[in-house]
Amino acid sequence: MPRLPAKTDASSNTPNARAAAAAAPSPSPSPSPPPQWRFRARITAGERIAIGPGKIALLEAIEHSGSITAAAKSLDMSYRRAWLLLDEVNRSLKQPAVDSAKGGTAGGGSVLTEAGRELVTLYRRVEQTAAAACKADIRRIMAMLAR
């Protein structure tokens, strides 16, 4: 029995239709966001990062939400990961950065201690001071980027 050719849409398989499709502009890629300079300061103790941008962001999220669970969700991380980061921060400092109440009928919760609030404030101030001190050099580097 002879094989029949596969059916095609005649309107899209003509020479004119193929030429029109090839000449049609392809969707332009969405513009990428402008480049940003970001300081990513870390304090290390050997291979361990005692303080860094992720831990500071977690402390800020806890300050905002009052909960490790909510803070972890807002940063798209697991509760376990958040807890391990906080444990490392607390062990790295002379005084803990976070104080947590156990869950239960009242639901528990977490708050930054005075040391935790001071740590966040100082870390962000260092970032701002460094950015201000390096402003001219940062502009020159940014001007070198292809856009």
C-alpha cells in the first residue's frame, strides 16, 4: 500500500508564507535590568562565614516578621536552613542576635536582641560608608560595562 505524505497546513507551507515567517521580527528580548554595584561583605573565621549578607538579610526578615518560619519563607529558604544560619550567628557573637520563644498554643516567635539590632545597623552602615568612599571608582567601573 502506498504511503501518503503527511498533511501540512497549505497556508504556512507556501513559498510566500515561509518568506513572510522568516522576515517577521522575532520577539525582542525583555530589557535586562541596569547593572548594580553590591557590596557582599563577609566576616570569616577560617572557612566558616560568621557574618555575611544572607545572615543579615535573615535577621532583617525576622525583625520584620517576628518569626523564623515567616522570615525563611520570605527569603525562599527552608526553616532548617534559617535555623542553622541563626545558630551560627548566635554562636559567633558574644551575645545572641535572636531570641526565640518555643511554639505552642501561643505560637512562639522570634525577636532580635539588642546585639542583633546593633549588628544589622553596623553592617548596613559599613556598606553605605564603603559605597560612599568608593563612589567615583564604582562609577568608572560601571561606565566600562557593556549595556
